[in-house]
Amino acid sequence: MNRLFEEKKLLEHRVLETQTLETQWFENQGGKFVVHTLPVEAQMAPVYGMLHADLSGDGLPDLFLAGNDSGFDPETYDVDASNGCLLKGDGKGNYSWVSNRETGIWAASELRDLVWLKQASGKNVLILASNRSQMRAFCGE
């Protein structure tokens, strides 16, 4: 930090600490929370939106993660390596990454919210809301 910022600036700010930067989910086991780290593909950028739904159509809940952030100072760079991340659930709390090529979802902007809607036709649509661009929709089965 001393190489990035002047000492005077460092002294003017309070120090915060974090224990981990991993994207995780927490399971409540009788009032005790158990931490589960998500696969490495979920660790590429900050996550600001997460959807827990059956996105793959197999009757089991999956996760879709969205994020990225380009609002940092020039000294610290953007964190924008995510294209959206579908994690297929096995119904037992385990999740495995599904390639963006397979899902057809390319969501590389600063995503902040998402919703999974069932249309009147019965088909599903994933709506992604972005900070700096238009909303996008991806149709599912």
C-alpha cells in the first residue's frame, strides 16, 4: 500500500480487514452456519447479484452469479473478469460451473441485479440489470 499511496493519505483513512475474498454461500445447520466456497469460476470478479433457481431445468436449484466493477481508482484497476457464472446444483449443496459457451449467456458488464421470470408462454427468461448499459434478457426453456 505504501507504494500506491502517499503516507499522509494512508494515515487519514481507517483500516478495515477482511478474512477472505472468496465468493461463498452459508448453510444453516441447526443455527450453526457452515461456509461453502464456490468453484474457482465464481472467484473471477466481485459478485453483486446472485440468483438461486432451477436454471438448468432438471428440478434442482442452481446459482447464477453476476458482478464486475470498474469504479475503482486508477491505482487499483477494474475487477471485471466475469461474463456471468452459472453454477449447476446437484441438490446436495454442491455446485459445478457450466461454460458460458454452453449457456449462451455473455454478461460482461457491471451487473447489479437479476431475476428469473416465467413468461405467459411458459418459457423462462433471465433479466440482467447493469450499472452502465441496457438491461439484457436471455431466454431459457
